[in-house]
Amino acid sequence: MILLFAAFASPALHSPERANLLLLLTEGMSVVFVIFRRRTIDVSTAPLDWALALLGTMAPLLARPHAGPLVPEAVGAAIMALGAIIATAAKLSLNRRFGIAPANRGVQRGWAYAIVRHPMYAGYIVVQLGFILLNPSLWNLAVYGVAWTVQVGRILREERWLSSDPDYRAYAETVRFRLVPGLF
């Protein structure tokens, strides 16, 4: 993961679009939080859960800066900043509960997790949407198409695994939507 992040970071640092650094920030935070995460109460051992988690985490690192933005940099930067704020609030909400594969590190109900059940993934998607608007290419569209599809599968598998915990089931009844309030 660290090597893939480094391969992603180099082109982003040299991109003429300074807003690309926001994506670098959100992806870099993931690396740091994985290193310092809390021990789990229980973790999924299902190969599909791990495959979706790893692919959902690493696939976005294959995106690359590309010339010819579809929107002014200020618009793309604002979208990316909004996503970065959402993802950062989610990560700070989780604190050391952050992880890659489905695991029970205790149910987080507060702050960003009081709005939707997966605010971090929502933040990633918003940042990535801003990135693709600033860096349009068929490659980036394909990378994010795969990543977003995998994230939905990841969410569904993660929730199925976590639903064995009565505390999580109660949380899911209270916070009804996964990514977008009123939609999904």
C-alpha cells in the first residue's frame, strides 16, 4: 500500500493543478491511520471482504493527473475540498478505529457517523469526482468506475458482516442511509 501511495504521490506533487494535493492528503491520511489503528474486537476472514477492501483502497491510487480540466480549477478544488473535509471528519470521528478490512473496533455513532453510516467513503467519492473533473481521461474514468463499484460492494459486505453485532444493527436503524442522505 505504501509503495502504491508513493507511485501515486509523485505525479500528484508535480501536477500543475494544485488542487490534486487534496486527494494526496486524503489518501495519505489513510496510510497513517492504518499504521496507528486500534486492535479489533473481531475481523472478517472472508477472502471477498479482504479483496473488496484492498481493491477499494488501492484502485483509486492508480488515477493520474491529466491536462485539460473540464471545470475551472477553483470549482474542482472546491469539490475536492468538500470531499476532503468529509473524509477527514470521518477519519477523525473514527480515530484509531480506522481500518481497511471489515472489523469491529466498536461502533462509532457520533460526529460524521451520525449523518450517514459510511461518511469516509462518501468523502472519498466527492474528492475523486473533483479530481476527475480536473484530470479527465478515459483511464481515470475507468479507475474510478471500478473503485466506486467496488466501494458499493465493500459497503454491502461490510454491513452484512457487522450486522451480527446488535449494537451495529441498532445504529443502522437510527442512521438509515449509507452514503447519501435520502438516497443510499
